[in-house]
Amino acid sequence: MRLKKLLSVFVSGVIAVTAFNSLSFTSVSAEDDYILVSEPVQADKDWGQALTLQGSHLDKDMLKEGCTVYVEYEGDGNIELVCQSWPDDSIEGCDKEIWAKISPTTDENGIATFTYDDIYNAFIVDFDTTWDCLMAFHISVTSKDTIVNYAYISYEDSSSSNPAPEDENSENESSEIESSENESSENESSEEQSNSDDDSSDANSSSSAPTISFDMDNWSNYLHLTEGASTAGIKLSTTRQAQYQGATLQVSVNMASDLPAGTYPTYASTVRDEDGNPAYPDAANEDSTLVNPGFELYASDFGLETFDGATVTFKYAFNEDVADVLLEGSMFMYARNDEGEILVNYPMKATINTITKENINYYSNGFVTVPSDVDATKLVFEIPLIKAYKGTVLMMDNLTIEINGEKIANVDGFNDTAEPMNESDGVLKITGEGASSSDSSQAESKDDGSSFNPIILVVLLFVIAAVVLVVVIIIKNKNRYY
């Protein structure tokens, strides 16, 4: 066992050197996230390390009380953190080998989280040591095919901005945003937004209200279609059928044919095939056309200069039918500026899980983070359609923006009397035409006169029982005389 750990230390050092160019580090502060992985990395073997920090690359102050480690990954393997130590006479109290494995506090939808308390207990408490003895910090995977796309340490607390005063909520007719060739619906005027803010301010009645709830019409002032939305016929609308809570955003597309040759979604050049080679090698050519069908948020709409350092969370559920028509079966999320310049090398992704199906017809937790100091004025949710399709792609609800530990208050009105959907109440059925639930479909079913009357069944059973009884009596009487 000791030899195995020593070999692991050696391999970890090699991985740390080879992977260093893929990593980005920021200074630790109360306001900033600490970026561990900014570009995809993976281990060179099963039960290996996708990331190793040690020596001059390890900042022992990065793990602060109350922090949470987030790891976004894809693949079948499991994610663990490992805090490692070995005897070092130069550091007081560091006289033993430690290989402290920490399982995720939560692990769903390809996002594993680890709380400070779990890390502290596994390393400090269980091994009676101190942070001074932390020699190496690993993100470990059980399968070498598991890819860690993004990882960071968040220092945000649970505080939120002051909610607006309570008032009664009203239900308005749902509005829509649909792409057209001239994209006239893409940009909403600041004057319209100002009016909508006044209309919805009284509906922000709960400190738990998401930034955008999609419960009132005003949501359409905060979601803007991208310039490439018309290539896929993107349509945004809200529905109260099979919603998560109150009303829910429904994202639909209408693309009559596959993407033409030479045209690719924004991040097509980053996609790799099973052998690790570019799946779309021509996407990086200068004469290739990149399109970004989807929608985006503007920082200015929320009173922000930029989205730098923001974390955006939301609930979402995919239509299973779109797994083969979306690039990597995913929705891509990334930051850009007013000039259209993309600010990250790799997007964060919400990927359809066709194995566990936890985000197919069920609402799952999604999130996207924005790096600090990149001047991100826009946050894009790209629907990278590559094949012809018409219908619903996904549902989204309760989008919340947090920045510097403060939650942006609700802007579109929140129906706090509506209960969030309980998955045990019925599985969502999201199809090309929209969404429904097993409960609602049963409630709407009507008797057309062709259904079987249970009274007839009772009478029939009674007659059969009577006939059987008569036959038994006759047989017994017959046996008595023979």
C-alpha cells in the first residue's frame, strides 16, 4: 500500500506538469472564485488524477471555511477529491502519510460539489492534522474516460439582495419571442424594460424568488435572441403545462434542413471523436461560418456593468428526441462582450443524460459560471442544432443570478403561491409538440362512451358464480344416488 501511494505521488507530479497549461488560477479573496480547471482535462488511467496541485502550484489558503468546490464533468466515472500528505520533518506535526478521499456532497447532472465541512472532516479531523500538512490536492476520477470540463472553489455566502415589498401576484397571458430573418424581436428597448420593471416590482415578494421566474410576461424583456437564432428558428415562450413552478420557459426550434456544409455551431472545433481527434476539423478554418442559435442575457438589464464572477443557476429538462440533433447532445453556455468576442476557450454544457435520464423529462439543476475580470457583458445559452428538427428542445425555470455573494432580485414577477413540481407526482412528457405530465393527461381524459362499465363486470361475475354453484349442487346430488 505504501509503495502504491508513493507511485501515486510520482504520477501525480507528472500529471500536474503536463496539465498545467490547461489550468487557470486566480487569487483567493472573499469576492472571487478560485478557478481550478478552465479547460477540459482527464486522467491518464482509471483511478487516476485529472488534476493535481502541489509544490508551488498549491495554495493552502484556497480552502476557506464555508467554501464549496464545484466540479463539472462528463463521462461514466465518479469524481472524488483527495487531500494528500506525507512525512516532512521541516513542517511541525507532518509525520505520516495521508490519502484522504472525499466523496461529493452532491453529484447530479454532471456537477459534483464538495463542501468545506466534508473536506475538513475527511482530512483534518479524521487524520488529526492541520492544513499546513496539505502537500497535494487532487481531483480524482474512477475512469480515465471521464473529462473534467471546469472546476472552481466558490466563496459565496447564502445572503441575497433585499427583496421588493410583498404584494399579490397575478397571472398574465404568456408572451413569446420568436426569431425572424431581420431579428426585429431580438433587442428590447431600455424604455420598455423600465416600464416592465415598474409593473413587476410589487411581485418580487419573496427573498427566495429567482431572478427570472417566467411567471409573468416581463420575462421577455430579459431574454434576447442571438444573431444566429434564425438559423434554427428559435422560439421562446412560456407554458403552465408540466411547469416546474408557476410558469416555465419553453425553448423550441424549427430548422427545416441540416446545417449546410461549411457552417458549424460556435464551439464545433473543440469537439473530439472517440480517438481524441477533432470531430469537425474544418470548423477552425477561416472560411467556415460559425452560428450561435439561442438566447442571451445582457448584464445591463440587471443593473450590472458585467457578469464577471457571476454564477447563474436554473432548473431544466430536455426532450429526449433532441439528443441526436444537438452538438454533443448539449446546450452550450458561455460569456462574451458587446463586440461579440467569446471570452472562454471552452463552454460550460448542460448535456442530455441518456443513461440515467435524470434530466430527460425530469427537472435537474443546471449552472454556469463566468470568470472574473473578462468584461463579460452577455451570457449566451446556445442551442447548437446540427440536424433538421422542429419542436421543443428543453424547458427552463427559476433562473437565478448571483454575483459577489449577492443574489439579483426578481425582475419579472414571482408567483410565490405556486408549489415547485414534485417529481414523484408524475414524470414529464416533453415531445416535439411541447410538454405534459402523466397527472395532467389523466385529469384531462374524458369518457367518450366506449369505456367499460364496472357494474357490468360485477353482474357478470355474480352470474358465473351462481352457475358454478348450481353445477356443484347437481354433481353432489347425482353422486348421492349412484
